[in-house]
Amino acid sequence: MSISTASGYTKTYTIFLGIGGLDNCMKRKISIALSLMALSFSSTLLSAVGYFEYSPLAIKTYDRIFSLRFQEARSDLVTLRITEPDNLITNSLANYMD
């Protein structure tokens, strides 16, 4: 960044955005903040784990899809997503209808 003075001279300042010039207290605060962000991110990943299971309703939906009864299959698929929200087989069943 350059700044012109009233006498016409130009002074140049360098802005460094690293953490090298920070005191230990600020470094510790940044370290704690980054650790907390990493911890919250990892807990989000762990809670997002689902499963694939052909439950009786999933089998019924599968049969309706391959019998080309799409209206009934969509209704069953909505019910399946509500009753078993972590069952990822609903994604596969929805793709079969496409």
C-alpha cells in the first residue's frame, strides 16, 4: 500500500496477514477457535451417517416401482422417508423411478 505525503514523497507500507506477528494470547485464541471448528465439523460428519436396508415398506415400494405403479410408489416413498429418515435406500428407490 502506498501513501503520498504532503511534501510529495511516497511511503510504502507492507501489510502482512500472517499470525507470526501476533502475541501468544492471540495465537492461543486462534488455535482454540480452529480446534472448536474442527470438532463441530467432525461431529456433523458422524451424525450424518445413514444405512441401507430393505425394510418391508422399502420392498413394497420397490415392487410398486417395477410394476410401474408410480403414483402408489411415490406415496410409499414419502412415507418411507418420514418413518425411516436415515435409511438411504430411499435415494436408490427414487432413482429407479427416474
